[in-house]
Amino acid sequence: MVYFIRKVFFFLLTLWAAVTLNFIIPRVQGGDPAEAIVTKLTGQNQAVNPAQIEAIRTMLGVPDEPIWRQYIDYLDQTLHGNFGISYSYFPYTVLHMISEALPWTLVLVGITQIISFAIGTALGTWAAWRRNGRFDSFVSTFAAFFGTLPYFWIALLLLYLFAFKWSWFPNSGGYDGDHPPGWNLDFIRSAAYHSILPAVSILVTGPIGWIMQMRNTMIQTLGEDYTRLARAKGLSERRIAFTYGARNAILPNVTGFALSLGGLIGGSILVEQIFNYPGMGRLMFEAIGNRDYPLIQTIFLFLTIGVLTANFIADLLYGVLDPRVRRGGES
Amino acid sequence: MSMQEGQQITLADAPVDDLHRMEQLDEEPGSRFHVPAPVRIVWQNRKARVGLVMLAIFALAAIFAPVIAPYDPHDTSFFPSESPSGDHWLGTTQAGEDIWSQLIWGARTSLIIGALAGTFSTLIGLVIGMIAGYAGGIIDDILSFFINLALVVPTLPLMVTISAYSQVSGIAIIIIVISVTGWGWGARVKRSQIISLRERDYITASIFAGDSMVRIVFREIMPNMMSLIVASFIGAAGGAIGAEAGLAFLGLGDPQTVSWGTMLMWANNSGAMLTGQWAYLFAPGLALALLITSLTLVNFGVDAISNPHLREE
């Protein structure tokens, strides 16, 4: 129980820290951030209209007030979900823009992460079980190269080959213009068709980390005394591999699953931008281009809260799966 | 990325005294020149040897870029968007620059970013991780909280947010942004290593001798985890090189600096897909992947310093 209380406490604390970080970043530069942003916009020969200044004020609070007052206002606004108005998509609110983009990223990142995890864990089990076999040597030798291929570069190559050169897949967007978003088969089919290349860009290298992690941990568990006992008892090979080796080796991957989400989200930002996929990554990219600060910050906040929540769930799950963690102290 | 992280965890889980092993190994006879043991172990590892050779090629290209590159990377006097030819091995950009020359100069940017941002984030991780691990108690609790925070906050969105606010754009700001966002893993690994090292007898002896905490941490403990520090530096350098490419690709880099990320951004934005300039799309990413691969390979050898099971005879 202490374990779970600690984890809830840590989750709330990190949540608060992330929200605070979001408050600090624009203010680190010194001076009046709202003014600095306005100066920057005019410096780029962009017309600054009152709506933009208003949006900046909504985001940053009234700068004449002392900093603690601004901070309290900011916390209040954040708790009530007031993130201001996007000034590149005026008059839409930031929240509206995010609510349209979020499902796309959730589906893309969620599905690719689960598939990567499943493929990686299965292949890692195989590599560890047939250690020094053909597949194991192949993976161990080439993981160092294929694991480092950047997602966005693979995305560029896939886009060039499969969309531009051979026209097998659409080269841009998340769905067909003829099928507007909705719960009907046509839309889902068109969305799935559009998401194949972005998903494959991530899946080419996604499982490699899991393969290596699973392989290395399972090689350890296969050397443990309990595995030796299982062999001595004459249990079937299958049982030893899955129930004794793999099942114990999968535990560290549960924590890794949530921790790696941060990196995957970073990768998907780039991939989405390449495929013009209508998710959070493309929204963030466009927000950068338009210097739409309320939007940039709120996207950052949402992505961070998403990863924090995933880690929280993984921590709870870990406690359920592994009684040792629940009982003893963790390091 | 997660693969390297996995390796670092295993390293931390199997702590050993580097110095003591080194001293034994240094006395091995039979070599005419005195090669320090760590260097010998890294070189004996086949993967690490391949990595070192690759890294050396990149380093030479970076150092001698002005000599090797056939043209100035900013020279726009050529015919734009050309396919590879004898004059331009990889073709030309949409602005009429030579892609091969840009590729060579890009090695310089990546290596500088890797070396500097890798050093800074390793230093931050080293100081925070060592203090947290050695001090324990409330100091450890507070610092561990920040370490965990640095680990869970998604790095690229954070870097993008900070970069978007910075008033200046340039290579220095990129290095700072990567350093302040990328120290989490290093700190975590060093903290768990120091926790296992601080119970050793020689540390107890130092405490009884009245040495200060700073002295114990940096003079007694740190030399014993040099291989871990080097490994995490190499990992951080690889991460920084990848991060710079991503930021530059998003258009947050320094437009004046030639970098592989910037090249890929232009290749994507200038219609290299439509003109069929596959080399423009292919080469910068391959160079990026090969450079990061070389660092990963070198780390196989560095891991072997502290873990004899990984050594190759």
C-alpha cells in the first residue's frame, strides 16, 4: 500500500512540476514576455493585431502583477482548462485545436508503441531462447545500425518511394477529403490507409530496442536457479521458455514501455510533419511556424501530462505484477 | 535510443571497480609500447574497433572539411536541383549548392554538437547523480525527484518549446537546450552506481580519515566509475547529434550553419521528392545514422572495460 501511495504522491508532484515548468519557460528570458513576443512578431514583419496581443495576455496573465499572483492566476486558468485562444487559428481556442489533433496522435503513437512492444518482446524471447543462433547473431550485429536510423529519415525515404515514386499510398494527410471524420467504415478505412506509411516509419526501428532489452534480460532469467529447477523437474521446453524465462524478463519492459513514450512522441512529431498527418506533431510544427505561443505551450503541456500519466499507470501495473516492488523499497 | 538506455542500466546493475582491474591489466607483459589498459580493451572488441574506425573517418572529414570538400558549401553558383553527376557527386540543392560539400561540412556541425552537448549533459548528470547518490536522505529525495522529472518529460517537445522562445537562434542555443534537457539518464545511472560504491571499505577509510564529501566523491569514487562516465558521455553525444538533426529538421536550427538536419529539411521542403533527387534525401540521413552507429559500437568496447564478460579475446 505504501508503494501505491508513494506513486500517487509522485504522480501529483510531477504533474505540478510539469505545469510549473510550463509557466517558467516563457519567463526565463527576462523582461515582459508578452512584450518580447510582440516585439519578436513585429521584428519578423508580421502584422500584430489586437487579437494576438489579447491572446498573449490571456496566456501569460497580466504582467503588471507580481509574479506569484501571475502564477496563481495561471494555475487557476490551467485547472479550469482555459488555455486561451490560438492566434494562428483565430477565433478557435487552443483547446479546440488540440481536441481535433489529439486523437490522431493517440492512435498513431498508441498503436505503433503496442505493436513495437509486442513484436520486440516476441523476437527478443526468440533470440534469447536460441542464443547465439542465426537470428540472435543477426539481431545483435545489426541492431547497433538499424536501431539508430532516425524515424524521420525513414519516413522521408518511405514517402519518396511508396508515395511519390510508386504511388502506392497517399503522400499527405490523415484521411480522404471525400470521407469527413466520423464513425463510419469509409472514414476509418481511409484513415487507416493514410496512416500506414507513418506507422511503418516508426515500426521499422521501433521494435529493435525491445528486442535487445528482452533478449538481455531473458538471458539472465534463463540462468537463474528457478529456471534450473524447472529443468530439473523435467518441465517442457515451452513451459521453461515462456513461464519461467520470458514471464520474469518482461517486467523491466513494463517500465520501459511508458518511459520510451516520450522518445516516441518526439519521433512522431517529426513523422507527422513529413506526412502532413493531422496530429499533435503537425499542429506543434505549424504553431512554431506561426509563433503561436499559446498553442505551442499547451501542446507541450498535454504531451507531458500524457507521458506522465502513462508512467503512473506503468508504475501501478508494475506494483501489481511484481510483489517484490510492492513490499520492499525500490531503488 | 531505448537500446542504449538498456545497456546503461545493465552497466549500473553490475558495478565494479575500474581502477583495480586496470592496475592488474596494466602489468600484463608482452607489449612493446605501453598502451593503457582501457584503450587496449576497447580496441580488442571487434565492434568497438569498427566503431572507432568509422568515427575516425567522420572526425577527419570534419577537421579537413575545407580541404576535402570540392566546393564551398554556401556557394550557390551551380545549376539548381541537379541529379548526381561527375561534377556534383550527390547533385545540387534547390539553391544551387553542392550537396557532397554540404555533407562533409555537416560532419563538423554534428561532431561539435555531439562533443559539447554530450560533455555538458554528462557533467550535469554527473554532478546531480553523484551528489544524490552519495548524500542520500532528503537531498537524494529532492534530487531524485528532479532526475525522474527529467526522465519523464518528453525531450523533443520540451526542446521545441524552449527553442521557440529563445530570442537568438544559433548553434550555441541548440547546445544549451540539448544539454539542459538531456541529462536524466546519465544522472540516474551514476546515482545507482555511486550508491553501490559508497559502501566499499576504502570509502569508509576516507570518511574516518576525515576527508570532505567533495573529495570523497570526486577523488575516491569518480575515478572508479570512469568507464561508466565515458559510456554515458558517448551515449549522450549520440543523443545530442540525433536531437540536433530533429530540431534542425523542424526549422529550429541555425540557418547559417550547414547541418545534416538542415539539409534534410531543405530536401523535404524544396521538392526533392518531386524532382527525384534520391541522393539529397538519402545521404544526410545515412551519414547521421552511421555516425550514431559508430558511437554505439564504440560503447560496446567501453562497456567491456567494467564488465569482463563482454570482453573478446
